[in-house]
Amino acid sequence: MKRWSAVPAAARPIADAADDAVTAAGERDAEAFESAIARLSGVDPAQVGLLLGTVVRHALEEGNPDGLDSSDVRDTLTAVVTGAREWQADVDPQVVLLLLAGALGVHEPDPDEPALKADVSARHGVLLAAHLVDPATFAARLERAATELAQHAE
């Protein structure tokens, strides 16, 4: 277990599982990935989504300092799905697109629609984050995201 100085104690299980999942995705270690996703699926999916979504947004902003256009989003979506399908056959482009749009703040879930299952959301969120972020820098990016979220919560 890592020490997460900027991550509130209640979110540390999310941080540990997300870090393990991104590392496993980077290594394409299906067994370790499934184990980490199971742990992520056992905690509050809204908190998992918020933390991973913030990491994804930061990575997209840093990778596209002049802003994103539709072709950037399409390229990211295609790259995530194509890369993930090499070792995760169940990756769903629609789910990746929903999470990508949510991270960018251009999609709010419809309260009348059923929410994504926790394991589906966690799996696809990690695949998206792992595509955009080097696993070696993920922990630092996660702490940055947690710091930003804590500041906005105050």
C-alpha cells in the first residue's frame, strides 16, 4: 500500500485499487487487472468516477494545451478502444465515450437512465486513464486530482 498524503483517508482504498489497476493495464496483466477492478467495484462508483475522471481531464488538458476538438476526442476514443481490445475483448466504445465526455464536462448522466454498473464504469475508466497516463506517473496524478477535488469541496 502506498502512502497517499493528498488523498483523504476515505478515498485511499480507491487510490490503491486505481493505482494497481492502471499498473496492471499498463502491463496487460489480466489477472491483476481483474483483481484491482473487483476492489474498485466494491467502493462508491461516484467517487471512483470523480477521481478517475479528474485524472483523465488533467491528462487531456495537458496533452492538448490548445484545446480539444472533435477529431481529438475521436482519436482518443479510437486509440483507447483499439489498444484495450488487444487484451480486453469486452471493451465498449459507448462506455468509453460516455466516460470521456463526462471527464470533459460535456455529458451529465440522465437521472432517468440506469447508471453504469460499478464494474463496467471502473473497468472502462481505468482503461481510459491507463491509455492517457504513464503508470509510473499515475500516483502523482491521482494525488493532484484528489487535491483539486478536496479544494472544490471546501
